[in-house]
Amino acid sequence: MEEIEKIIKNILGINPEILRQAQERLDSLTKPLGSLGRLEELAKQICGITGKVSPSLKNKVIFTLAADHGVTDEGISAYPKEVTAQMVYNFLSGGAAINVLARHVGAKVIVVDIGVAEDLKPDPKLIIRKINYGTKNMARGQAMTTEEAVKAIKMGTEIFDEELKNGIDILGTGEMGIGNTTAASAITACFTNKPVEEITGRGAGLNDSGLKNKIDVIKKSLSLNKPDPSDPIDVLSKVGGFEIAGLVGIILAAASKKIPIVIDGFISTAAALVAFKIDPKVKDYMIAAHKSQEGGHKIILEHIGLKPLLDLDLRLGEGTGGALGIGLADAAIKILTQMATFKSANVSEKKE
């Protein structure tokens, strides 16, 4: 934990003077005050995060972390766990939704095996940082050891640092792991104290009986493991996942380097919730890309106090919503930096 604590010490508050300067610039552009709404808010937030009044978002990166979950043994998913590995190969071949949307917004996708339940074939586009071959079945005991949880967070920080050498101006979070909505639901229930029934959704497409079983398994897991909501590492180790823990590390590391973090869907936002519980200051560095169909996603966003940019009924993960959010962030910064001012365009301003 010592290295993680060093990173947390470097997460500072947003500079109010930069926010003031950004607002002044936005108000000088050739448009009625505030007429570009959330895009203006987004541009201002990114200025505050980066500490720059005219930031550039040239290097866009989406981290998609993959891991398996032992709780799939309880029949909580409509898909077999083998799909995790199969989808990783799909990411590597460029055929998944995240690849398409990342190409659309000009983002690089970093694919990481942080806990897939089988050995994947080597690929130059695949980073292998396997903590273990999936978590244990949290309905029978804790998902991972405390040491594994800390190691996975630290691994996330290292993955971030490796890519930072190539340049990161904005990043998106993404994941792949059959069974991970179950882990995300358990984490959410623990921290928000909301009913499991209200949090838990159908994931990749459960029917009514499957959903009931999933809810029962989450309740059983929470009752058995008794995760302590005052200890984020305890919650993560008892009912979390390796990809969730890795994303926690990426979020903390990015905040410490003043890089905007575009949070994707339910699982990514569960990781954001853990990071927020470790250090609430990370909230200022987070941009919620969207609100998904999962009921628990809205609950986390409200708990942290994040306002989603989009509501498109997405429920895929992978970083797909994050890619769309990065596209909006890019548009917001281009408005800030490329639009003419009233003075430069020789346009008359509003009469007082």
C-alpha cells in the first residue's frame, strides 16, 4: 500500500484560478453566454484538471482490462466464462465495438489480461499482467486475498505509467469479464447501502429466473464475506474483480498526473466508486461518459455526485461509452480553443 499512498498524496485539488480563466475565455466566444451548455462545463473541467487554459487532447487512450470471476460457477451470467478470453481476441483483431468507436474518435485501445482464467496466446497488442486465473467464487468465500487486491491496484498504476511514456492527454476506462456486473453490484450495495434488488440488473441478458438467482448470490456473498464499507480494499478483495481493481489503480494514477478520466459504464463506475472511497479528491478528475441501463450505475453516479454526459441505453462496457465521452471532450476543447472571440471576429457583443 505504500506506493499507492504515495500516488494519493499527489492527487491535488483543482486550481480555481484556471477555472476562472477558462470561464472568461468561454464567455468571450462568439455565442450567447452559456449557450453550449454541458460542452462549456466539460471544457472548463478539463482546463481545471490539466491546469491549462488551452489544453490539447491529442493523445487519447482507452484502457480495457479483462479478467474472469469465480462467481460464474453460480450461474449468474447468460454467457459462459470462456467468452472473456474470446472477446479479448476480438479486441486484438479490431472487431469489437470498442475498436470501432475508438477508431471513430481517434483513441488508442490498450488491452490488458489482468486475470483471464486461461493462458492467452501472445500478441504484441496484448499486455499480460495476470494476477491470478480469475477470482475465487465470492459466494463461497472472498474473491481475492488482500495482497491480490493491492497488487491489482498497483498493477493498474504500472500499466498507466508504461503508457504515459507514449503520451496521454485524456483516458477512458473499459473492461471485459463475464460475471463482472455481479461483482460491481456487490461493491455498489456495500458502499451505498441500497437494496441489492434496486442495484442489480440483467447484465448481458439474464431472464427473470436468472436475475433472481443473481440477486440471491449477491446477497449470499455479502452476508458470507461481510465486506467493511469503511475499508475500500476490504470490499474490493471480498467481492471485487481483478479488472475492477486494476481500473482503480489507473484512475488514481491518472488523477495524480492531472489527466482527465472518462468513466465508462457500470463496472468502470464501480471501480471509480472504490477509487473515490480511497480518496474523494479523484471525483474532480472524473468525467461520467453516460448512464447505462444498469440500475446500479445511476446509484453510483448519484452517490459520487457525477453528472453523465449521455443516456443512450448502453450496457456493453469495454470502454464504448468512454470512447463517446472522449469524443465529446475533444469537441468541447476544440470549441474553447478554436472558436473566435467577439473581439477577434469583430462581432458586436450583447447590449447591457
